[in-house]
Amino acid sequence: MVQSSVLGFPRMGKLRDLKKATEAYWADKLSKDELLAEGKRLRLEHWKIQKDAGVDIIPSNDFAYYDQVLDHIQMFNAIPERYSKHGLSTLDEYFAMGRGHQKDGIDVPSLEMVKWFDSNYHYVKPTLQDNQTFKLSDDPKPVRHFVEAKEAGIVTRPVILGPVSFLHLGKADRGQSVDPISLLENLLPVYEQLLKELKKAGAETVQIDEPVLVFDLPTKIRNAFKPAYEKLTALQGGDGPQLVLATYFGDVVHNFDVIDSALKGTHALHVDLVRNPEQLDKVVEHLGEKQILSVGVVDGRNIWKNNMKRSIEVVESAVQKLGKERVIVATSSSLLHTPHTLESEQKLDSEVKDWFAFATEKATEVAIIAKAVTEGPASVKSELEANAKSLQARATSKRTNNPEVKKRQEAVTKEMHERQSEFPTRYDQQKQHLKLPLFPTTTIGSFPQTKDIRIQRNKFTKGEITADEYEKFIEKEIRDVVAIQDELQLDFYVHGEPERNDMVQYFGERMDGYVFTTHAWVQSYGSRCVRPPIVVGDISRPAPMTVKESKYAASVSKKPMKGMLTGPITCLRWSFPRDDVHQSVQAQQLALALRDEVVDLEAAGIYVIQVDEPALREGLPLRAGSEREKYLSWAVDSFKLSTAGVKDSTQIHSHFCYSEFQDFFHAIAALDADVLSIENSKSDAKLLKVFIDEAYPRHIGPGVYDIHSPRVPSEQEIKDRIEEMLQYLKPDQLWVNPDCGLKTRGWKETKAALGNMVAAAQYFRSKHEQK
């Protein structure tokens, strides 16, 4: 029979239960035992959901209290000494690495967190030492969770990150020079021990993820697979379980030599046929003689119902070549990137709700497809008919097409993408108009979203207060934020965004073409969850979205006020996009809507406008080549279309949640933003060297402290960071700002950190003005 499989399930729970429990633990409102009990309850609930859906192969060890890669860091004792030396409990040491720890005389920042491939999920980067050793923890989590499921009567397939991916996704710690992959020989015995313990506990198969196989890999990484998997596959059928090697988010065709030389010995190979369906025939040709193929045909990254007819055809194509016993129907990747269940959406329009499938529903889809191939389509006739009816209803719906939007797109010209003058001319006007000082200080946009803000927004949403009452509340919050910035002596202000629920959802709610959910939360990092809007049709802006609040803020401010917008690529990437229209078309529609907003802000007296694009790099195709250049071309055009309608004296900013630009710096330069702010506090300052090497002429604000952690950096720490930056940037080029927005932080730590930041900037301003 053809079996069904899920590669991973969302962790947070139906109502963000894990988020609430974890944050209660951090606030000392929940005990360690209570948090662990809640985690166990959620795991059992999620395993049961998949079992009840008819899934044959259910994952375990896909659950994490913060991040699955961080789980491996701790499990392998790859813990930097700055965390291990304090005698923290295992749980608190874990959270200290994830979010920092500043309590009871202990002061450590978090480890670096970066995007997981091209998703909006963030993982904690393994941070390794020159003298790195590895040791398996006494009670390894994959074994513990497998046994937990087994005791509940559910047989699972444990999921672990493979050794090559673990190392390749890591880095040398600051001040260290180790090449992570050189540690493979030291790491493999720990993997062998872990696999043996899993087999001893009763695990017959283990899913071992090597997602880096979708990259263009350096030779040394490609060569690492053979020694690694010679050792690990040698355990199969003896002391170790059968290995199911999983790849996702791309194709593996370019790494067939690695598969042929090193990975044919694994029990099964999983490939993502949602992202790259054309690889199927070639993958089949490169399988080992008895190797099983897991075909990822149910999308783990989006929320649209599966086209079951098409998926069945793909699976049957594999079955014809391999036989039913050598094919597994699976999700394309973990379902971590999708919301928990559609059942929670009681307010969603019934027409569009019928088009969607969240994680729970996707588990059912996998089981239906497997049954259809095993027993024939007649065995699931009613399910297939309902699926076809939903797909047809979506394809013919009037909600998807707006002729006026298409007409406007046809009228876009090349000239609409260009500013009036080159940067030197613009800067001369901006310097005079805005009275720009050296080392100007600002924030990235949002200030803390307090409990009171959330309560008032909820009351307004429920109709418990009037629009006038809510507007007066927002105006008071803006006045308070402006007063705090006065007190801190920042140079460029923001209004704090108290009216905004999310940097994408807020804009989506004010544009046609989107729909919204109430409980479709997706984990972004740690306990941080987002509720992505869903693009269901052509996008347009019926009215101004941010002008009223920005204009009011400017009216009560002594300093220039920044207008804050989310860019077209980020609005697209942090939504669930349409899968029936190319993303370049959707991005251009968003750009035209935002262009109108930018022009309206300028007309309202807002002369600094920040259009954030933190997701630009995230959308970059994982492999170099023509597809990457095509993406960058339309992505850059979309940003420029959205920002080029203003005068030279108006300054355009943009923000990026990363600082590694080496592989697409030409596109960053082509954006033509006057000021770039970038997340940089956890990165090596030498990454800024690219701005020198490429003679970047415009201004840059590398983040001087980490906003993902409640820890407050000292003034001297920030001075040291600025001093580092000045090795790579000119004094008149450098802006001083935090890494990112401050929405998730508390006011006490925010004021303290910004106070230290401003003091550090003023020190350098005074120092350089005296020269």
C-alpha cells in the first residue's frame, strides 16, 4: 500500500497555547513543571489529530519550546561557555540562548537568529568554537518524545536535523576561526549514539532532514555527505533505525552526484514536488534499487486546497515506476509554516473559506490521496468530488479579478520607477530640508504594544467603543510616544504604530483583494506568532491607509516624523499569496497601491518615508542563476515603483532584517533608497565591508542592539559597536538605530536601551564635529 506521511506539525496549538504558556513562564506566572505539562498536552493533541486524520507516518520531535535547531544545539552540548557557566537550569539555559538572559546578575545576549531558508520562520544559528566538542544529552529529546507518543499508543517517526545541514547552517563564534564542517568527524559519533538510542526505544524509521541539499553547495560540503552517511546508514537494520532523508523548499537535481555517491543507502528519500514537480522522473532514475520515494505533493507553505486530481496523477506516475510499496505520499515540508486548523475560522466568508486547507486539513488531504492511489479513486469519491467543486468555484469567482487594477498595471511606464535626480542631488536637498546631523538617531518604527493598546483595539473591533473614542485613544498614545522621543533626544521620530496590529495585516485590511482570519497564527520565532493575510484577488487601495495618524504625529512633534509603510515584497511574502497568478503581478499591484500612499504622505507634510522590505532576501530563490535574477528584477522594480513618486527633498528609507548582502548587493544598490537600516547587532561587523567594496554612496543604519531580547545593552557596548562600524562606513554615512521595531518589547527596557543608544551616538557626533 501507499502510505501517507506528515513531515512536521505546527507547535503553537489551536489558540496559540504554547505562546501563552511560554510567555507566562518567562514572566514567572507559570512554573517549569506547568510549562512542561502544557507542552506534553499539546504534543499528544497534535499526534492524535494526525492519527484521526488517517495519517500513517506521524512525526515526533517536531515540537520545540523555542526552535528545533536550538533543540539540537542543546542536545549536542554545542552550548557556548557564556551560557553554560552560570549554572542555569536546562530550560533557562535553553531560553537564554534563544532570547538572552538579564536576571539575577547574569547578563548574556541571545545567539544569532536567521531566516529558515526562504520562509518567514527564524532559527537559532549553531555558534561553534575552535575547540568544539559534542556530547549527547543524558535524556535526548527525540527519544523522550518518541517514548511519550508510544506510551499514548501512537507510533511515530522521529525527526532530526542531519549533521551536514546542522554544521553548514552554523557559524564560528565571534573571535573563533573554526570552519563548522571541519567538526563533522567529532559530531558523527553523537548522531550514531542518538540513532542507536532511538532504535533501542523502538523507533523503526527516523526522518533525518538535510534541507541544504537544495542549495548550490561548496565542494567541501558536498564531500561531507559521503563519510557522514556511510557511518549512519551502516547502522540501518542493525543497531540503528532505517533513515528517511528529507529535502524540501527546492529541487535536488543539481546534487544528484551527492545522492548517488552518499545517499542511495538510506531507506527512503523525500523530495518537494510542490516547489519543483519537474524533478520527479530524474529523482526516480537516481534512487537506490530498493530505496523508497516520499513524494511531497501537499503544500507545507501555503493555505490553498490541494488539487487532488493532479496530486493523484503525480503519485500514480511514481507508483508506475516503483510500485506501491516504494512510494509514500507526504507534505512537501513540515506544516510548521501553516496555521493550525480551519475549524477555528468561524467569521471567515464561506465562499473563500472553502478554498483553504490549514495544517489539520492538510493531514487529511495526505491521507485521502494515499487512499485514492492504494484503493482507487472510487474509495474516496465524495472527497474528490468536493475537492474538484471547491477548485472550480475559486477559478470562476468574481472576487479574483478586477479589470481596473489590470488596466492600471498596463499603464505603468519605465519612467515611473525612477526618482527625479541621482542621490547626491537628493541628499543636498534633504540635508538642508531636514537639517540632518552627523550620526542621526532614529528607531525602526514600532514602539511597545502595551496591554492597554491591545485591550482598546479589541474593544473597538468588537464595537464596545466608538470610532471617535478609539481615535482619541490612539492620538493620546501617539502624543505619549512623541513625548518619550523628546525626552530621549532622538533626531527622527516615529509615531509608534499603536493603531497597527501587524506590519502586513494592517495594510492588507485596508486594501481590496485580501481576506483575514481570526486564529490562523503561524510561528515566526520563539513565542512570536503572525497571522498572515491571504491574497485572494487583484489588489488595490481604496483610500489612504496611514496618512491620518502620521499627519497627526507630525503636528505634535518637534522633529521630523517618519511615515511608516511595509513594502510590496514584504506585503506579498508575509501574506499567503495567490497560487494562480505569478507573484510578480501581485507585487506590482501592491507597489501601485503603496505608491499612492507615499505620494499622499508627502502631500500631508511627511518628508521622511520608510518603506520596509525585510522579506526581500527571503524571497530570493535559493540557488544562483536566471531565476534569482528574474526575481530580483521584478522585486526591485516593485520597490522603486512604490517610492519614486516623491520630490528630491523627501527622504526614502528602507529596512532589512539581515546584513548578508554579498550575494545580491547589486539589487540592494538598485533600490535607490536614500537610507537603509539593517539588522546587524548579532552579525559580524565585517559584513559591512561590502558597502566599501561596492562604493555604496548612500546612507546606512546597521542595528546597534538586538530587539528580540529583553536585555538592555550598555552605552559602552553600543559605542564599541559603532566603533566597529566606522571601520567600514564613513561617519557622514552612518545612522544609529536598533535592529528592528520595538513592538514586542516592554517600555522599561526600551527607554533604557534607547537612552544608551542616543548617548553613544551623541558621543561620536561631538567627537567628529570637533575634528
